Amino acid sequence: MPQNFAQWKVGDIILDLYKVTDILGEGGFGKVYKVRHQGWNIDLAVKSPKPEIVEAAGGVENFEREAETWVNLGLHPHTVSCYYVRRIDRSPVVFAEYVAGGSLSDWIYSRSLYAGGTETSLKRILDIAIQFAWGLHYAHQQGLIHQDVKPANVMMTAEGVVKVTDFGLANQRTLSVIANDQERQVQTITISEVTLMVAGSGAMTPAYCSPEQANGNNLTRRTDLWSWALSVLEMFQGELTWRHGTVAAGVLEYYLESGSEYLQLPQMPILFAQLLRRCFRENPDERPHDMLEVANELQEIYQQVTGEVYPQQHPQTGKDIADSLNNRAVSLFDLGKQEEALQLWEQALQVHPQHPESTFNRGLVLWRSRGINDDTLVEALNDAQRSHPGDWNVKYFLSLVHLERDDCKAAIEILESIQEQEAQKEEVRAALALARERLPHSRRLLNSFKIDTNDIKSVCMSADGQFALSGSGSNLKLWDIRTGECVRIFEGHTGSVNSVCLSADNQFALSGSSDETLKLWDIRTGECVRAFEGHTDSVNSVCINQYAYAVSGSSDKTLKLWDIRTGECVRTFEGHTDSVNSVYLSSRGLILSGSSDKTLKLWYSWRTGKCVHTFEGHTGSVNSVYLSANDTLALSGSSDKTLKLWEVRTVRCVRTFEGYIGCLSADIAVSITAHTSIGYRKLKLWEIATGLCLYTFEGHISRYGVWSVCVSADNQFALCWHGKEIRIWAVNCQKNAYLAPMVLSRILDTQTNLSLNQTYTQGLKAAQMALDRHDYIAAAQHIRKVRSLRGYNRALEALNIWKKLYVRLPCKTFLNVWNTLTFEGHTDSISSVCLSADSQFALSGSSDKTLKLWEVATGRCLRTFEGHKKYVQSVYLSADNQFVLSGSDDDTLKLWEVATGVCLRTFEGHRRGSVQLVCLSTDNKFALSGGYDRTLKLWEVSTGRCLHTFEGHTDVVYSVCLSADNQFALSGSRDKTLKLWVLSAGHCLRTFEGHTDGVNSVCLSADNQFALSGSSDKTLKLWEVATGNCLRTFEGHTDRVNSVCLTADNKFAISASQDGTLKLWQISTGLCLRTIEEGTDNVYSLALSTDNYFALTGSGDKTLKLWILDWELQDQPLAEWEGIVPYLQNFLTLHAPYATSLPKNRQPSEEEIGLALTHYGIPTWSKEDFQNLLYTLGCVGYGWLRPETVQQVLERIVTHWKRRNLLNLVHFQISIKIKKIRYDLQASTKIRKIRHVLLIIYFQTFTQIKKIKIVRLLIDFLK
């Protein structure tokens, strides 16, 4: 297919994408073609410059740079949009908006400009002159002088809309001259009230040039004004009657005296002539100030001449949408401007998160430049796919990524899932054909076989790739890789087998064991040929080379070199200060060792036995080492979760990869790395030369991680062991890679884009006005309309208004979810996250022993809190954002001041292990914690005193939370139960039983009616607090549930799991509405904002992710509003004073503690408190209530608050009574009855009178 422009003919298809439908013209610049973009079904104008034009511009890159000024001009109804620049056949090509009506020059000389008589044509000329001026004024506002204004550079639509064209391209003819002239360097373009200037004569057509262009002086916007005036004069004259534009003033006067030779042309109005005289003044400063001044004057002339008001309004400029930003970025990337392109893609994703084309292009560039790994790109496109369920393009883009990853199986599955109509598109069919062609030699899982143990510590592959050897328990097993059959078992060790290897000829196997010996085995017979003794501790690693020598590494801190033929220890190597965990013996006799002392050491085995080099840099024990075939590179894997590639000669670390263990291919082309951590299920293939992650093997790995990995001698296969399986993968390290192309967004014509922008702007304005007058339903209707516009579904302004409506209208249904920010900065997995009540801040705790405070809007880390000595397991941000509480594996809680980051207090008291969960009371007076010692503890924040220890769980307490009124606590434990506790009395009211494994997370609803739990049994359960009944079980996760949250209105739940997913559940039905692949294999923590707009997750990949939850809202308020009563009662309880204060100078009694936790008295609150209450009510669906109504209900309840106080005191007395008689077996029935009545009182909405009656009955009962 012809690619050379000189050969393009009508009917040609270029790059399998552009069909040439017409040759529009050819001039001094080059050829202009009309092409049909077959993917978008839209016509484009393609401008191909002549070679001499490109050369004059200073080469391809300079030409492209100038053309980019046109691309960056943006959208305006009176300029032709340039969509992008790309290279074809190594030449730059400009793709612009196709305008069907021809040029203004065509209209003049075809006389279509003058159709309808002189009166009609005069109106038309005035109209064109005004639009022409508007287009030039917009360009000037963007800092661009055209320099070659003429009728041939003005395009006309069939409807008479004027569009100025060829910005930037007009400068090509003179750029090289300017660049080489030191006295006429191009100055920085500046926009001011006075001038916009560039140096030199600029490009020009002589007949339209200004005096300053002819003289080579600096050019201003008034240069374009001169050329515009000449173009208008040509419209009135009907032809060009001059050769040089500098004579314009004389030509005008001659025309005014003699008129046009063509009688059918309209005469120029006197006022118009006066305007042109000013435009043709020799001194630019004496001409009109700018084109807008000219346009405004012309509108007045139009009205005076025609007697009509000019019908058009000054147009609004178009706003960049994600599609146009993406296309500009692709153009910049083609120009080699990667950083600028990435910035534009970032902008596009801010305008439209998960924008498919921008997500794909940006991810592809970042992956290839090692900014991200392939799995991150795949997950980003999966997110985009979930956010655009009906868009076939996303699936197509994802298939291209899989093709480049060489995962043809995944590509085929995705392409075959595209609906039939879209599947017939040429690009889809081509991709599917390519994937099928490459499938037999692509990367994929070849085979796997189950084993009856999960204590394998080592595996290796035979040189011919047919067999695998494993060590598990005290045995070795030989496996046929093709069938998965165990061929032979080798028995003889008395301790666990830690390491195995095979000889190069596959005749012998060598093993090292915790029984302090090595054993050599005959592969054919399974017999032990020889035992090697000499180590004084466990043998951790063995390696054999082709010269019948072996090396071993031991926990006795030594290495030993052995003669396989005799069993003799040739040499002992000493120097490590801790266990030797891994050894490698090269064919040249070099030994590499890795140790728990965090170093690698290189030794000469044949000569002196001395340590040649020590490699330092790891921060954890070195557990895996490997030498390249030529001994030039070394690879090490460490418990610090990194692998390092070292240059042996210089002892320099040349590259760091993520992982724990790894190996090198024989040709040093690739490395395979893996994680041994529980929950991390990824095996990665790396290109050594670049550090590029070629492929991530995932989805088939056990939750126990990968414990051993190796590559076959021919680099075609990889073998890994994980869990109770051995798997063999085709890695095909030497195959030529497929490179996916950049993709462009579908182009909409300028008028359509501007129309969308205008509709969007007007809709936003209407929505804001409705919001201001408290018409929330109208505001919601306006936002729905603007978000339905193409490219505006996730526009920030629309989302901001939609978010405000979350607290005004009840939530109806779930729409969508997407990841909007990723917070990076921790150096280890995230164990706990929370969001501030106002959603402005996020807090995280990590296994890196730190806490971090983040700004939600930007993802910026505001402060790091350091002081814990071990992993931080739990974090909590106070309601007023003043304090942070943390719990750690170092057995302590710490209270931090947010403003300074200073640790204000350390709480000590938990025994035998970590503090798993912490929380603060609303007033920051009390803290609650749960830990490995099976207890909950209640602390006085101001003193650090432990007020209560809650005992009752029989295993680790994993989770605790406080009720909304701070009167109760709920806990979840590894003992499979939840417990509800009365804080003031310190005893358990109810135990919730039903889970079949540990309870990892619990939460209470805002109205105290429901509890939600997540368990290692892979389920969630919803409980009724008053009765303890399990109302619903939610099933669907494939691994333990780590964290759960209820939405404020109790309609939905969200869960995070070890299976790497988030799930959104509908409470009323138990249905899973959406599964979100989080992008990692272990989501440890989850937090939900009060208004249900944000979800925050913390994962094993060291990052936090912020998700936007998109809900449909009801266009009517809730029919019943009595449901606000529990929230009002919680509010009043929290704002009532405590019955007493705790003594400062002595340990308080149990009764004093109880009273200090009991609210007694008339509540009081501030305006800020009341606004917070309204916000809370809005979050649960009552935002439509008028504040005065809420105030009246509050006041009515307060009038009966003395009765409520009585209830609180009676409740406290009952609690004390229960605690005193809890060991009285005869009183067990009484206790159960009391507990039952108490739960009814506090967790069902009774009238105050009924409650008082129950209280009186209780008092009589207790007597």
C-alpha cells in the first residue's frame, strides 16, 4: 500500500486506517488530501508538506514543533481544528478538521460569495468579515500570530461559517532563516494590552503582507490586522488587483474612487471604508488595537447598513476534553516529547478518570519506560473496562496489551467476548488473527500438578526440561513435567530437605537437610550414593557443577566445597556472621553465597578459598543467589522484598527488582522473580538489559506465595512451586516481541464539541442555581443531563455538584466505581487506613513502622509519624482532626498531635503481643483497643490510665469499634465470635455466633441497629444488635475477608479481601453488585467516607487507593422521616455532660469509672455541632429536612431528657448488678432476662413513655 505522498491516489488506504477520498489541492506548501478515518467514520484534511518546506523549517522535528502550535490552539468555531501530527514514511503529516465548503478564495472567484444580489451579498461579506475577525482574535489571545492571513487560508462551511486555518504552518517557510540569524532570534511571545510580538518578517504571501513584514521588522497582532483588511478589500473588489500588500492604502483609495469592475458586486459602505483606512496606517500603533475592537465596530456598521442587529453572539471558546488532550499527547509522543505527552495524558485523566485511550497510551508509555509494571497497566485497563461496560474499545486496547505481554490466550478470550457487531471491525479481526497465530509459542501455563504436602522448600528442573525435583519433609521426589506423575521418591534424610539440585547430565541429585548432611542420589535407582558430613547445623543450600564438585551453605555460618566422587570436604569458607542461606557454584569455580548477615560474598573455590568480594546493599537477609553463565552478573533475593542485580567486577548494584527470590536465564537476557510472602501471588519476568517487567504470571498462584523458581537451560520454560502445586510456564524468552500502537480518540467536529461544551456549561450553571435555591431534585436532573454528554460523565465540576447532592437526596442505586488516586510513600504493606469525617484527610499505618497523613484532594503526604518499634497495625483519626491514635506490634498505643507530628502519649498494658485495633471516643476523652492478649482495654486519653479491661474472648481480638453514642463497643475475635460490651460497666451484653473462622473486622451501623462482620471463613454477616440474630450472610469472596464497612444509610456494604478484591453488596438482597479487582493480591484495610463518596483501601503493594463511588439518587425525599430519632438521640447523648469526672490523684473506683462514662444532664450544643448533625442526617438520607424542623424535634426530645437521664442511671445500676452476680449460677436466668430487656431498650425505637415503664418494671424486678 503506498505510503509516499507523491503516490497517494483516490482509493488508497494508508496505514490500514485512512482511505484517500479526494485530492483537495496542491500549492507551494504541499498537497492537501481528504481522507476518511475508517475507525471513526469521519472525514479529515491531511496536509503533507513538500520536502523543501520541511528542510526549510530546520528538519522534521522543527516542522512538527511548529505544527504543534496549531494543535495546541484548542477549539473555536472560527478556527479550523488541528487534531494531531504524526509521521508517515518518516515525514510529518498534519491531520486537521475537514471543512466541506471550500476556501474564501474559492467563494470569491466562483462568485458564490455574491449570490442573491448586492444587498444579500453585502450582508454576507459583513458577516464573514466579523467571523474572520473573531477567529484571528482568538488566535491572538492564545499567543499566536498567523503571519499569512489571506482568503485561501480561510475555510467556509456550507452554512457560511468562517474558519481560519493553517496556523503555525504559515511560519515554516522562514523559521530556518530566523533560527540562523543571531540578530533576529525569535522572541518569547507575550500577551499584553499593548503588544504581541515575534521577530522577523514572518512567513507571508507578498500580496497580503504588511509593511513591517516587508521590512523585516518585529511583527505584532496588527500585522494580521493589515492582512485581514486586504482580504476584506478583495471580497469587495471581487479579485486581486495588486501584487504587494504594502500598497494597500492606495489600492483602497483607488477602489473607493472608481469602484469594482464587476457591477453585480456590492459597494463598500463609507463606515467600512473608514475602518479599513485605519487598518492600513503605516505605523502599527495607529491601527485598531486588536481584532475584537474591529469585530465590535463591524457589528455596529452591520446594524447601520442593514437596519438589523447582527444575529450572532461573540462565540465561547471550547474547553479541552479528554479526547482532544489524548490526541495532542499522541502527537507530542510521536515528536519524542514523552514528558509533555505524559502531562497531557494526566490532564485527560483528571478531566475523565479511566478515559480509555489515555489510560492505554499513558500506561503503555510508562510500562515501556519502566515507570510501572505490566500488571499495573492491565489492572488500569480492567478498571476502565468496568467503568465503560458497553465500550468495545477498552477490550480491544486490553487485548493489545496482552499481545505485547505475549499472553495470547488472554488476548483471544477478550477479543472473542466483544459483541458480534464490533467484532467485525477490521482492527478487532486483525488482532484476533494475530493472537491465534502467536498462541502456540506464547507465554502461558503449560502444566501443573498437585502434591500431597505444602512443606516443599526447594525445586529444580532437569537440563532437558522433562523432569522436576522437589524436596519436601525428609524426602525428595522426581516428577515427570509432562504428566505430573511422581516418578521416584528418595528417602534417607532424618530432617527436612531444605535444598535440591540436579547434575548437568541428569544422572544424580544432591540434597541438603536440617539433619546437617548432604546426600548424593542416583536418579535411575533412587539409592543414596554418598552422604557428606561436616556441617554443625542445618544445611540450607546446595549446588553442583559439571566438574563433579558441590558447594553447601549452612546455618553454622560456613560454606563447604565437596568432591562428589570421594565425598571429601575440599575446603571450608568462613566469613559470614550469620546463617548461609543460599549458594551457587559456577562452571569456572566461583562460589556466590547469601547470608542472614544481609551480604553476598564471592569466593575462589580452586585457588585460595578467600573471599574476593562482599556485596552490601540489602536491608534484610539474603535468601537467594545466582551467577550468570559467564560469571559477570550476580542476582540476589532478600527478605527486604527486593532482588538486586550486581556487576561482579565492580561490585556495583546495577538494577533492583521487586521480589524475594529469583533466577537468571542462561543467556542473561531475562530474570524471573517471585515473592514468598503469604498472599502475594505474582511471578515476574524481567528483561535484564532494561529492567523492564516483560510479564507478570498471575491468577494461578496459591495464596501462600512462590517459594522456589528456576528457568530451563533453553530459556523456554520456568518452574515454580507454591502451596501444594508445582507449575510449569512457557516463558519463551527469546521470541520477537509485538509492540502495540498508540491509539487516537475519535474526533468530533469543532461545532459538535463546542455545542457539547456549551450544553455542559449551561447545565452546570442551571444545576448550581438550583442548588443555591435548595431545589435539590432540579439540581440532580441537570447534573444527570450534563454527565450524559460524551466526554463529560466524570467531569470534575459535575462530580463536585453531584457529590454535594449525596447529603441532600437519599441514595437509590449503585452506578459505578473508579480509582481516582493512588497514594505512594510507604515502604511496606498498608495494614490500616481511615478517612477524616470531612473527607479532607486520609491516615494510614504500615508494616514499615510509620503512620502517614495524606491530603485526599492531591494524594500528597502531609506528615509522617515515626516512633513505633514494630509494625503499625491500626490507626484512627479523631473526629476533629486534631489527634491520631495508633496501635502496634510493639504492644503499645500512641497518641499523636496532627499539627506537629509529636507523640503526646504512649499507652502500655497489653500483654503477649500486638495491639490489633484502636479507636477514639467522639470527644477524644477515651480510647479503646484490642489485641493479641485476647482483651479489650478502655483508656483515659488525658492520663494514659487503663480504666477497664474487657475479658471474655478466648483468642486474639482482631477488631473493635464504638457505637455512634459511644456507650457500647463491638469486638471481633479469632475465636469466631463478635461481642457487644457496655463501656460504663465493662461487661459483655451479647455474643454473636455463626462464623466458622476468625472474625477480622466489625462495624456498627450509625443508628446502632445493625452490626456487620467479615471473617476468615470468606463471608460477611449482618446481625440485628437487639436480638443477636444473623439476618444475612454474604458469600462470594474466595479468601478471608479483612475489612468491612456499612454505608451510612444501611443500604449497602463494602468488603475488602485477601483475594485482592473489593465487593459492593446490597443489604436488602445480599447480592454482590460489583467486584473490584484492586490490582494487588491482598487488600488489608478499607475505609468509607461519611457521605459514601470515597472508599479508601490499603494493600500489600505498599499503596493506598482512593475510589469514587458513583450512586444514583432519588428524585424524592424519604416518605418516612421518623427514622431520624436514633440519630438525634445519639447526638443528644454525646452532648450531654458526664455524670461525674474521674479523680486525678488516685485510681478511680469501678463505680466512679462507670459514672464518668455515663451521660447525665441536659444536652447543650453549638451552631457548629448542629451543622454537623445536619450533615450526618444528610448522609443517611435526610438531607432534605429543613433545619428548623430538626431543631424543633430536638427541643421536644430535650424536654423529656430527665427521663432519659433516669434511664441511663438505671442502666448503669443494672450493669453493676449484673457484674456482681455474674458468677451466681442461680442468677443466670435473671441475668439473661435483664440483658434481653436492656437490649430492647437501647436498640429498638420505643417511645419515651414505654421506656420509662420498662425502667420501673426493672427497678421492681431488681428489688
